[in-house]
Amino acid sequence: MAQRLVRAKRKIRDARIPHIASEASQIAERIEPVLTVIYLVFNQGYAATRGERLIRADLAAKAIRLGRLVRTLMSPELPAEATGLLAVILL
């Protein structure tokens, strides 16, 4: 996996593909799948479907960290789903 990331970064650099931040309207359109993934990661950490341990605190903590990060990065005019998701997973 690490080698794939290195090759992908090199290809992006060599092709001189610019990194462009998304506009607020694009973020509003893309936030729902991001929040869904965060919720699924938390659920897998809270009640693991595989493995020896039922609770995977590492996954739950990562989901909480990502939820807090997304909520912090969201501008006030965007939907409040990030705050709602964070409240649900912290409950």
C-alpha cells in the first residue's frame, strides 16, 4: 500500500496536476458520503463484525477524531449534519 501511495504521488507530481481546494458549494454536495463513512467506521469500532474483540477502541477513536475535524472545518453556512453526527457518536 505504501508503494502504491508513493507511485501515485510521483505520478501526480510528474504530471503537474494542481491541488485545488473545493468550493463551499462542492463541499455541501460531498459531505454526506464523508459523514456516512465516518459513521460506518465508528460502528465498526463500537461493535466489530469480525475479529476477536467486540469493541475496537482504535477505530471508534479515529471516527471521533475525524468527526471533530470535519465539524471544525465546516463553515457555518453549511448543513449541521457534521455536528449531529459528532453528537450521535459521542453519545
